[in-house]
Amino acid sequence: MERLMDQIEGRELHFNGPNAYVKAFRGFHEGKNPQRSSAKEDLKGCRCFRDSERGLPGMPGSSSRLSGSRMRRKDISMSLCPRRRFRITPMRALAAFFLMVVLFWYSLSRQEIPQQPCSVPEEFTEKLHELAYRAHLVLSKLNIVHFLCLGGLWGQVRIGRALPWARKVELCLVDTLRDDVLITKAFREVGLSATYLHAAGIYRIQEHEVGEDAPKVEVVVFEEDSVTQMVRRVGWTRRVLPPDCEFSPSLQCFPPQLVIPPLPAKQFGGRLMPVPREGIELQKYHYPNDWWLEIKPTDCTEPQETNV
């Protein structure tokens, strides 16, 4: 009979212990004054239940005859204990994304780029002149206003050809209602590939099936801005900028009267190429801080002469 009573007491403790634990936490969570005393008593009962699991002497349920039920009570009590979990919040997700971007750009900056020679072979420069003239013919056929600009214009102004270290020639076009498909098709018909870089707003012109080191022409796209009454660069990285030429120098704004057609043509590598009006006036807008200086590349290597 005594053994049977011990088993009954153990079973009552097994079923009442978890309920007391839940009831106690519910009382504290609701914060009701009448239930605080009862919640504390329930926690005491829960402590007795937890102590009985540990098998402390003199506490109910410490008998070795209930070892099987003790393991089951331990599983139940562990499932009821609150656990701190890692929550994904918008702020944490944004911080993780920002950290990944910083690490990505840091890894790119650590990659060593081999230095190019400060001058290119004459054969390379001749191919560059020929490619620029072919691009000029295609744009002229489409009646698109275009002209030498940036580094290409510096070469024409100073030496009448591409600069000795130039690996590309820059042309600029002004066309607010251009058709990208029509332009790409026109270059393909003459055996040239035209890839439009949407972020920068640039057409990259090259011959088919050539590498990155081959001669290339970059056609920089401009359009007239009705707000500022200036000509500005396009590209989705500049669309988000405010239409303020002084506040956003990357727009490379310049007055439209500098490119009113018909444009003058001058020698560039033995071929006539269109240039903007008023000489180097356009360069004062594109290089406002150093347009009067002749800046040579510093990230190149001079060829070493060998003594025979």
C-alpha cells in the first residue's frame, strides 16, 4: 500500500509541476496584483518540481523507483524553459549587407593591377585612329551630333592625334531621343560591336572577337537638361543626382552653344574629326581644376633601354 501511495504522489507531481511553472510565468507576465502571491507560490512549487528532478534528498520524487518518469519530467521542463533566440531584424540585415559590401570592395582594392607601359606601339595608335574614324562615320550616318572630347580632345589639341599613352579615344554625343537598338545595329552592320554600359552611359566600340587590351572607342552620351539649360551626362548612376551642375560635378555639364551643329572638323591622326566649338573651352568644364596643366599618367612603367 505504501509503495502504491508513493507512485500516486509521484504522478501528481509529474503532471502538476509543469502546470505550476506555466501558471507562475503567466501571472508575472500579466502583472496583476491579486495573482502575484499565487504566482510566487506556483514558482515555489515549480522549484520543488525542478529540485525533485535533480534527486535532492528529502524532497518529493527523489526516490530511485521513479527514474523513468524523472527523465520524462526533465524533457517537459526543458521544453518549457524560455530560450534566447537570434532574431533577424531589418537593422541587422542592413548592417550585414553593408559589411559584405565593404569586404567586397576591400578585396578588390587589394588585387594588384599590372602596370601598363607609358607609351603604346605606333601600330596600336594607328588602329585607334582608324577605329575612331569608323565610329565617326557611323554616327554621321545616323545624324547624331558627336565630337572628340575628354582625352581624345586633349590629343587633338596638343599633337593632332591620340596621346602616346592612349589606349582608347573618347567621343561624346548629344542626343536626347536616341535609339539604343538602332545605334547598336548600325555599328554591327560595319563589323563593329557596340556595348552600352547603362550605369556609366557609355557605348564601348570595338572590333568583333577582340580582347580587353585591343583598341577601343568610348562614346560618352550627353543630353540637354530642360531644368538647368545645360548639357549633362546620362547613366543610371547620375539619374539619382539632383539636377545641379555645381552640386554634382560628375554630371560634367557644359553650355549647349559649344556643340551647335555644324561642328568644325580638325585633323586627328591624319583624318578629319569633328571637335567642339571655341577650342578647349569644353575642357574647362570637364577639367575645371587643372585644364591648364598637361598631366601625364603616373601608374605606368617606362621601357628600360638595354645596352648591347
